[in-house]
Amino acid sequence: MTHPLHPRIQLSKESIFSHMSRLAVQHGAINLGQGFPSNPPPAFLQEAARRAIGTVDQYTPPIGLPRLREAVAEDLGAAPEDVVITAGGTEALHALAESLYGPGDEVVMLEPYFDVYIPQARIAGAEPVMVPMRLTDRWEVDLPALERAITVRTQALLLTNPYNPTGSVFSRTEAEQIVALARQHDLWIISDEVYDELYFGPPPIRLRELAPERVFTVGSAGKRLEATGWRIGWIITPPGLAPQVAGMRQWSSFCSAAPLQAAVAEALPIARREGFYAQLRESYGRRKDLLEQGLRAMGLQTFAPAGSYFLTALLPELDAETLVREGGVAIIPGSAFYLQNPAPRGLVRFAFCKTEAEIEQALERLEGYLKKVHS
Ligand code: GLN
């Protein structure tokens, strides 16, 4: 090596999700760590992709394939001109970080947070400011703390609804108060809503509907249609801003996989019409209950998720690294979701987007392991 890489390279370290998945493979563990579904995507999506390959194969405009922009707009009640197609939710968030803030700026987020938010803010040169959520018997937004975190440097609030890793969903009061704060301080809101169709109670409030002039909504076909590796996501921007945001993403991936965009365009109306999301919720609801009841039966405290496919629990005296090596179950340690505040003691996250058989086996292994360490 003749010359060191830029100091920014410290942000390139392996994510906790990749790390735990690698350990899971290495130790033959059941992977309730990284959130990717065990089930294949629905046949109607797969078939649409097979038909698109050989027909829609060249670059699309960076802003997205027109028919997919229209399908997303139709599904979410937005204008097609305000939709930007991206390579998954991750690129959507990156394009927004590049578009909305830079050196000297601050971005306020909640803690525990989803990992990509921090490096993306820093790559853009901005500073993340973390506000811890309150944990009682459920996760709540600490609104006074959120307000105290806002300074003259704050450009945006970066929020997730339903939330990863807590599985919480904003109440109407929380959503309205967050939007009121953003209005009062003239902030953008980046609302990561990739789990929008995965909820177990009332449907989550879409922040864009409360403040269309300042909310950027991030969505994901990978999450909705169980195809996380396809990397098709989207942004709905406030009116008039989509061309500029798309202009930023043209310098990274230029456009998303063209045949997969065509396939998602075909699949979105089918999924809506045929009740695919309702089936998904039902099936995830069963798996959530299975995991929750299994953990409670072991005497562990769990925090019921209102959405997403994640469940948080307290597993004190257990180290996730040792569990994956010795107990054969991969989960994510809660500390991975905290940057500036201490994680609640023993906090862990389970992903339940796995088969019922995998969840049952993971519970058995966990119970066996806990008995062993306590004996
Ligand atoms: N969103 C998924 C999770 O939280 C995976 C993210 C990733 O690995 N990029 O587990």
C-alpha cells in the first residue's frame, strides 16, 4: 500500500447484519438476525420478472421506469412526477442524505436506530443527533427530548414508521406532534416507511399525508414483496423536488435494474387487488405470536411489535456472539442500535420473517442454551 485510504474509510466496517449472518452460516445457526424473508417472493412477481428479461434490459431514466413511477404513485395516492425509483430503501436514504444535508448540519434521529442512518449522514458530512426512545412496557417517542435536540443546525428529522428495530408505530398524537415540530423549526422529515404494509393493529399513519410539503417518504418493493435482494425502492418527494433527488442518485447507480422495475410495476397493482399484503400480515402475525409466546414461556420480557418483522426482548446475561457460536441461534444485540445513549440492559432484536419451523427450532435451541448457561 503506497498511500492510506481516506479516513472516511472507517465507515466501511462490516454491518452488524452482515456480521451476524456470516457467523450464522459459519456455525450452522438459525438466522433470526438479519431481516430477510425465508419465503420466496410471490409467483406473480417472479413470473413478471421472467417476462421482462429480454424486453426491458437497458438503462431506464435515473428517476425510474415511467410505468413503475405510475404504479407507486397509484398505490400510495401520490403524483407520478413526485416518485423517484431507487436501488432499494438504502439507496433512497443515501440519495436523500446527499440531497438534504452537508458539513455543519445536524440530523435528528431516534435511538435505537437502523444502522445505515449513521454512516449515510456522516458520508454527507452531517452529524447525527440521537434522541433515545422511552422504554417502559412499550417503546414511546420522547417528544420533549426530540424538541430539545433541535438546534439551528438541524436540517432534518429522520424517522422510521413502522420502526426497525422496535416494531413500534407512531400514535396519531406522536405523528402530529412530530410534524408540528418540523413545521415550527422548518425541518425536512425523512420518513422511512419500508414496512408500511406490515402492521398488526391499525395501519400506520403516513407522515406525508400530514405535511406533504416537507416529508420525503421512503418505500421498498423488497420489503413489501419479499424480494429484499432485488433492490427496488422508491422515494416520494414533496412536490417539484423529484428531478433534483434523482439527479443525485444518477451519480451512484444511475438507475435500478430495469427488468425488475418492470416486474414490480406489474406486481404492485396485483398485490393490492389480490389482498397479498393482508395475507402477509396474517402470516407474519402468526409467526410473531409464535416467537413472542415462546420467549415469554421462557420467562423473558418481550415488547409486542405493532408493525415490521422485528421483535425486541430483554435477554440479560446473554451475549449474541456467544449465542450464535454455542447456542446455534443468530439475533442482533441491542447495543448495535445505539450510538450516543446506553442500550437498555439485555436488549436484543429477533427477526421473525423466517418459517414457523425455523422459529420453533430457534426457540428450542435458545431454551436449551439458556438452561445450560443457568445450570
Ligand atoms: N433491514 C434489515 C434488518 O434490519 C437488513 C438490513 C441490511 O442488512 N442491510 O435486518
